[in-house]
Amino acid sequence: MKRDIVQHLPKIELHCHLDGSVRPHILEQLAQIQNRPLSATGPELAAKLIAPEECQSLLEYLERFDIVLPYLQEASALELIAYDLIAQVAAENVTYIEVRFAPMLFVKEGLTITEIVAAVLAGLKRGEVAFGVKSNALLCAMRHHSHQRNQEVIESAKEYLGRGVAGFDLAGDEANYPTADFSELISLGVTQQIPVTLHAGECGCPQNVAESIRLGATRIGHGIAIQKDPAVLQTCIENQTLVEMCPTSNFQTKAVLELADYPFKHFLEAGLKICINTDNRTVSNTTLTDEYLKLHQWYGIDYRCMETLNHNAVDGAFISDQVKEALHAQLTAEYAHLS
Ligand SMILES: [Zn+2]
């Protein structure tokens, strides 16, 4: 596989966090506009935003977000970073992306959840007009937030469903907040027909994956721990659950320690539906092109496999059948001449 070909081929991304994908120069721009100096600039800032290869845990990885959050408390900032994310993905021909964010992380200076969601959607829309990339947002509840706060996120997802918001997610510290504690919250979303994808099985516990599916999630973020439990793997296969794998991030957060433990091949050969994602473009210092090239380097995947992974993403995307058909057709046409 060649970098320029991988970069130009159409790709679908379903697991990308808005606040983990703020480019350093955009953050510097926000700091200037808001007259709120950063503790570092240039390459030093970039280094601070990227999680080290040797993070000790998911928690250490998540600390990187603390640097950007103070600058994301204004509607214009949210609009700008959403627009810029679309610019980033357009540069590597991502044709459809689901962008996720936790609105409650942006309320610290008085924005309402409605203002926050509207600002992000406006940025995504402006990006679509400028670059032709279709997108939807997924609203994340946070594991460490109160039930009431998270319930507001569900209500907002319901309000904007079909108008730029396509689903709901649960993110944050999985090790200390098991999925079972959120059954009431998730059920609330499911009963309101909000599509659900949940971060689960990133931190060693396959039970969180089983619980997520039981509660109605049709997609799982990361899902690495599925490999530990054949029964959970079987449940995922039977339910055609799509697992959103994020290779670079999974090594940084210590979801896996060694390449031999990474379950990509195992999942693929078992018939589990998987797709490939960046998780956080800045914090993981990656692009979707980089992720596919890594898989090529590690496992020798070819364009055919890359095409399959993208078709899987379309199948699991929270979009209408009509939009899916168009994306499938485009993938089929543009990968056809590659061997
Ligand atoms: Zn994630």
C-alpha cells in the first residue's frame, strides 16, 4: 500500500473526538482571540498536546484534554474547531465522519448545551459546504458526570436527532465507572430511539461490552477486551455489532501492550465487524491514512481489506439506508481498480 493512494481513497470515520483533534495552530489562534496565553507555543505546544507513547493508562491519556478545554468555552471556538476538523479530514478524503464530543465539558463559562451543540453543528455544516464532507455529531455523556447532567445530554441528542446529531455515546474513565452503572441512562436513550455507540472494553473488562450490547448499543468504541471472552465475541458477531478500533490510541492508553496482543487479525478472522478510526487526531498524533498504513505494516493488509473495513463502517454508521447505499457505491467504484 502506498501513502498517496491510501490518502486519496475514500474513507469513512466513525470514532473521532472533536476536542482531541484540535490542531496546535488552531489552539494558538484561539488563545490569541481570547487573550488567554498558552503555557507553550509552536513545537513545544504540539508536544504537550500529544499523549506520549508511554502513557501509563487511559487516565494519563485523558489528561491531554485539560490543555485545550479552557479555550473551548465559547461558541465561536467550538464552531471553528468543528470546521477545522472537517478541513483536516477532507485533506485525506474522508467522505463521511461522525464527530463526537461531550457538550458538558464546554459549559464552564456559561454556554448552554443548546448553544454548544448548535455551534458545533454550524462548524460541521460550514465544513461540508467548503469541503463537501458529510458529517454528523454524536453527543457523549461522561462517566464521571452526574446522572442529571448526562440526562441533559440525552435530551439534547433527542432534540437534535436527524438535524445534525446522529447518536449518543458514553466516554471517559471506564476502569472506575463500569457500564452497568449507566443502565438507566442508556435505556433512556434507547427508548427514545437514539442510536447508541458506547466506549467499552477499552480497559480490560469484556463485561462492559456485553452490558453495552444488552442495553442496546449497536456499536462499541475500542472493544479490545472482547478478545478475552469468547462468549462476548460470539454475542458481538451474532448481533453484528460494529467495533470501532483505534490502533494508535489503543497502544497509547495501554489497552494493549504488545503488537502480538492487538486483536485486529483475531477479530477479522472470527467474523467480527470492525472499522478503523483515529480516536483523537491531535492527542494520538495520527490521521486515518496513518492508521491504515500501520495496519499494512503490522499485518500486511491490502486495499481489498481496507475497502472491507470502510464498507463495515458504512454498515454501522448512524445514517439512512439511502445515504449508506451512496457511500457503498462510491467505495466500490473507487477501490475497483486496485488489487
Ligand atoms: Zn474514544
